Amino acid sequence: MMTSLFDQFMSPSYLEIPLIAIAIALPWVLYPTPSSRWINNRLTTIQGWFINRFTNQLMLPLNLGGHKWALLLASLMIFLITINMLGLLPYTFTPTTQLSMNMGFAVPLWLATVIIGMRNQPTVALGHLLPEGTPIPLIPVLVIIETISLLIRPLALGVRLTANLTAGHLLIQLISTAVFVLLPMMPTVAILTATILFLLTLLEVAVAMIQAYVFVLLLSLYLQENV
């Protein structure tokens, strides 16, 4: 039973060819292409409004040097939201439930923020490892603790996204299985369980969007410390 529960998180393949590349590339096909016309359709207008609002909110605490990351962070946000939302559809695969993929996003981007800080303002970047006013006997311990907390940031980014999406998918599968089992025996209880399943699905839609936003927001906060 436990094996069947986690089968949905296995990377699909066809003729021994992994299909995760298609799952990653598919979201970009769904986006409307911008046109040079003065008046666009409603979908393109909503898309442009959402990207502008999100980018303005994300770049607000950053200085001009951090605004170079606007395109990268906005694209990552839309990409993660689309993948997470498509993963809630039946018979689909969610690539962001794979820790390796999330770490592939988190580690290079976190490392880029650290390198930017060490290159542009090394004194300030190293100053984050030792809070001001620290007693002399505690300096070695605090430096070690702050270094560990700095190195664990990309792991926290990847694990947070993976754990939240995996837990939600498992809950949906468990409750939907309970609905099918209870339906012939106790229809009333099955209907109540189906109602809970519907509410949980709405919650997972919100989680899919919120977790993508949190992932990008934390990256912007790491960038804010180093620019």
C-alpha cells in the first residue's frame, strides 16, 4: 500500500525515455505570446498586469543593483506556479515534488546571491556571520552557527517546496481512496468525506501558489542582504 501511495512521485517514462523534460517544458507552451498590437486580448492583459504587480512588489525593498534579477525571479515565479497547478490535475506528474529539481533551482540561485555579496561588499557579507555586540567568548560559536545557517538556506528552500507539495498530494490520494471505499458502505460518510476532499483541493491550489511565491520571496530576501 505504501509503495502505491508514492508511485505518483516517480518520474514517468515511455520506452525507457524519461518524460520529466516534457513536464518541465509544457508550462511554457501554455503562456500566450505577446503581440505588437496596441490592444491585446484579456488573457494577455491579465498576464501582463499580474507580472507587473508581482515584479513591483518583489523589487520594492531592493536597490537598483537588485533590479537586474527582476526578469529571472518573475519567470521562476510563473514557472513554479504553473508546474504546481498542473500537478493538481488527474493523471499528471508534478516535477516540483522531486527534491533534486528543487535543489537544482535553489543551490545555484542562492550561491549567486552569496557570490554577489562577497564580490560587491565583502565586509558587510562577512559581517552577517557575527552580530554586533557579541561577547568575545561567544564569537567562535556564533560564527559557526551563522555559517551553518547560511549553508542550510538552499536545503531549506528545496525541502520546504518538496515537503508541502508531497504532503498535499498524499492527503488528496488518501482521502479520495477513502471516498471510493466508503461510498458503497456508508454513502453519507462518503459524501462528507468528498466535501472535505473538495475543500482540501482548494487548499492545495492556494498552497501551490503560496509555496512558489515563498520560494521566490526568500530568494529576493537573500539577494537583499547582498546587494
